Amino acid sequence: MLEKSLQGILNEIRPRDEKAMEEAKKHWLNVAKPLFSLGKLENAVIDMAGMKRTCDYKLDKRGLLIFCADNGVVEEGVSQTGQEVTAIVSENFTKNSTSVCKMAQIAKADVMPIDIGIAVDVPSITKRELKVAYGTRNMTKEPAMTREEAVKAILIGIDAVKTCKKAGYEILATGEMGIGNTTTSSAIASVMLDKPVELVTGKGAGLTGEGLERKILAIKKAIARNRPNVADPIDVLAKVGGLDIAGLVGVFLGGAKYGIPIVIDGFICGVAALLATRICPVAREYMMPSQVSKEPGGQLILKELSLEPYITCDMCLGEGTGAIAVLPLLDMGLAVYRQMSTFADINIDNYEVFEE
């Protein structure tokens, strides 16, 4: 039944509006500045016009959806800190006392943490209807979750976008919190990209060389034991993924369903974006890059998605910090697009466009 509901949503997703994008391109040609001189920022404005199906839009209300969940694979010593840190940091999102909270203040974005699978309840954010499970199982011994749990988490992510749409949000950034989730992300990346585990796996939040070896071994063991089917993205997600990633898959699908640009954060959110694209290729049209993660698989994921980062800062903090960091840049591009004089306004002939 859950999978049928998901398919019904997927069937309603439409490509971006090409007419709105053409109108945005024409407007850029009339803005009184050298042609194409804002580069990727001009393309971003055009892309968002297509997502929103209008060339006249704003980004005044923006939010950050952070999916929080624990991962059973931490039993294998794949992280420097214990599972209890997930709950602590998740609660701190509500106290404005994490890195991304400080950055979100500058970017004027609302931080919205969602407990989709923390190992304990966190009174400040836990809502029973949004919590799929108390963490996933140890994927080196059995599938991380059932297929039904994975689909339920995806639907929760889609519904989060729907709720934001109703509340007037015009762009959404993505983030995650969950000890062990670079392990699950690397496992998914290895399967989906058909790359060696060593190539897509990094030290996460500060592992030693020995710790990295344990992490790689755990991922190899999980893939060998569960044999995820690369042709079935939900199967891969359920067997070697995490509930935070599943919720984020839903956010990317929800962005396509409800016409809201969704900004990818780093490696973990990028993995979710890749899964969403494999589930529904059109969803790729509603994704915005931010930065390229310092994690080894970060660049490979963006390349697979045919997306280029707006910023390169060697960030790998998570929480949505990269996605939040790019919002002011998008604001600047949109400000020029909406507020700058046209050539006609200042009585100057338009620049000519020459074919290269």
C-alpha cells in the first residue's frame, strides 16, 4: 500500500517549465550588465524559474530540513563518537546551538529538525507519526531496514515538503544528523556508482587510519551479505542505507512534486539525491547543488548527477551547512535579476550575443 502511494506521487511529477526558463533567459539578456557575467548564478535563476513555472518569483521564505537518525552499523566501530551524540546534536538544533544554526541566522533560513529514526526520543523534536524506527539494524548482519520502513521514510520526506509548501516556503535546503551516516552513504555510493568501496569512503568525522580500515571492511561485509540490487534503488536504500537518507530521498522527490527548489548539502545528501534521481529521473531537474564535499565520494556523486558546485570550501561538516552557505549567493543572483536596470531603462543599446 505504501509503495502504491509513492508511485501515485511519482506519476504526478512533471518536468520543469521550459517557457518560464526561456522568459528568464530573455530577461537576463536585457539586464544592464555584461552578458552572462554572473555565470552559474544566472543559470541558477533560470533553473529555478523552470521549477517554479514562472520567471517572476522570490526566495523570501526559506527553510532547512534536517533528518536525524541513528545507524546500527556503529556497532562495528565505524565512527569516532557514540550513538548518543545524534540525540544531543539533534536537540541542540532547537536551541540554536549548532554550526548550521549560526549559519542559518545569516542566511535567514528556518532550521527544521525531524526525528525520523533517532535511537531514543528527543522531547523537543520527536513526533510519533514521523518516527519510523529507533535507529536501523546493523547492516553487516542483516538489512538496515525493511522495504516498508524505507518507503515510509521516503513518504515522510515528501510530506515534509508538502507541509513547507503550504506554509509558504520558496526554497528548501537539506541536512542530516546521524552518527555512522557516512558509512551508509559510502555503501550506497559504492553500489549505485559501481565503484570500489575504498574509492568512495573517507574518514567521516575524524577516524584514524585504523578506523577507516574498519569502516571499509564493514561496508564490504554489508554489501556482500545483503546483495543490494542496483536496479532497484529502494532495495539498496533499505539494505545498506539509513532512515535519514530515506527521508532526504523523499525531500528531493517532494521538491519535484511541489515545485520547490531543493538544495543538496554534501556527500550524504548527494547520495539521497542520486537515489531520488534513480527512482524518478525528472526529480533531478528540481535539485540545486551547493558545494562539493571533502568526502572522497562527494565529487563522484555530483558528476553522476551532472551538477557543478557553486562553492568549493572543502567542507564536510554536514547538518546542511553547505546548502545554507549557498543561499546568500542565490539571493545575490536573484537580486540582480529582479532589481537591476535594463539597457532600455538607461538608454544603452543591448549587448549582442555572438555564437562561439
